[in-house]
Amino acid sequence: MPIDIIIQILLGGILLGGLYALVAFGLSLIYGVARILNIAHGTMLAITGVVASELYAATSWNPLLLMVAVVPPVFVFGYAFHAALLRPLARRRKHEEIIGTVLITTGLLIIMSDVTGVVAGTAQRNIPLAGAVLAFGDVIVPLTQVWIFAGILVLTLALHLFLKRSWFGRAVRGVTQDGIGAAICGVNSARAHAMTFAIGSGIVAVAGVLYAMTYPVDPYMGFSLTVKAFTIIIVGGIGNLAGALAAGILLGVAESFTAFLWAPQWAPLISVVVLLVILVVFPRGLAAWRTA
């Protein structure tokens, strides 16, 4: 295989993996703090991407304006959804709470996908941005993709600093480590959980706009993205942003080479295979194995 083709595939896989990691950041935050298995997480990306694509087709807004238009409503929706439907489950027994969150978020997935499919249609769409390209011999990289990946790196660093340095970040870590101790210190655990769910939803909304700028989206593609996000969390570790970014890039590169060497329809299988192998070989996850 020529080296320029390998580099081209590698660069595409890195960008795809960065987008996967961004999806996993929000899901990792939600599960790590609130212990909620949000099955509808990837569907939020799909719906946000569809809405952003429709807005771009109608207005031709800059992607930053699209984020300003779609991210705050998703943030508010995430907070309200947790407060209205997920928070009451905390009063139930643990196994009932877990099953309840899975059922409620699965119902959200179905409702959002079907409503969007009826209103906007099921056809794939994207945000077709025309821009300059960087050429290195036979390797061509759209400048838009460079800016997208740079934005992912900046957002990763910003999230890391926010969780480590801000008061809310310390409160979130306190609730995660010792909910009773955090409550004694004046932290409202229920509000922290709702804010975490809202922030995770906002992150995946940003990922939805960036994803639609590079790949086509449709209302029913969300569940596969959720599976990829869970795979990244297991490989990279819950709450480990750097590990999630590395795992996402690894998954994206693996899918890109699989699609090129075999067929595109085999690429989604990679995340499922990786997930099954890790669960069989390392039942407690790679993070637990590294700690041991």
C-alpha cells in the first residue's frame, strides 16, 4: 500500500476518533458522576446534527453560530429531563434505579428518533462547508478538518481544567467520591447530578455540529455512537479525558483502515469486537487492570 494512502487514511481516522472521543466525554461525565446509563446519548448527537444541518441549509450560518443556536437548548433540555424523569428514580432501590434509567433513556432514544424522522425526514444530511485544503504531496487535508480537530483538543483541555480547577468541578468530584461528605460540605448532590447531565448533553451537542460538518447524519444513527462511546470509556477509563481521546483515536483509525481494506459496512463492527474482547479478557476494565 502506498505511504500517501496510509497517511490519508490515518489522518481521517484520527479526526473520526477525535469526534468519537468528544461523544464519550459527555457520556463518561454523566455515568461517572450520576451513574446513569444514558442510552440516548448518541441520539442526542444525531438529532443535534440534523437540526444544525437544517439550520445551515436555511441560513448558511457560521458553525460557531450554529453551536450558539443549538447547544443551549440541549443543555436546558438535559437539565429538565434529569430533574423531571431521572431524579425521582434516586428514591428507589439501586437495581430499580438502574433499570429505570435504562428504560427511560431508551424511550427517549425512540421518541427523539421517530419525531425527528417524521418532522425532518430520514434522509442523511450534513453541513457542506467549502474551504481551502492543505496538500502535502498526494495527501490532501481539508482545512476545516484541521480546525475541527484543533477545536476538539482545545475543548478537551478546557474540560480538564474546568473539572480540576473550578468550584463546580471540585463539587462534582466530591459527590463522586463521597456523596454524604459532599452534602455535609454544602454540595447539593441532586443539583450536581442534574448539572452534570446537562453539561454532558451540551458536550454531545457540540459534537453533533462538528460531526455534521464532516460526516452525514440521520435521526437513527445514534445508538451505534452510544456503543462506540461506551467502548471508549471502557478502554480509556471513566473520567479520564486523555485516555478517552487516545481510545477514540485508536477506534477511529481502526475503523478507517477496516473500511478501506475490507468494506465500509464492516467498520462499525470493530467497536463491538473491541468491547467484547475487553469484557472477556479484562472483566473489570482496563483501568482496574492498570491500577492493579
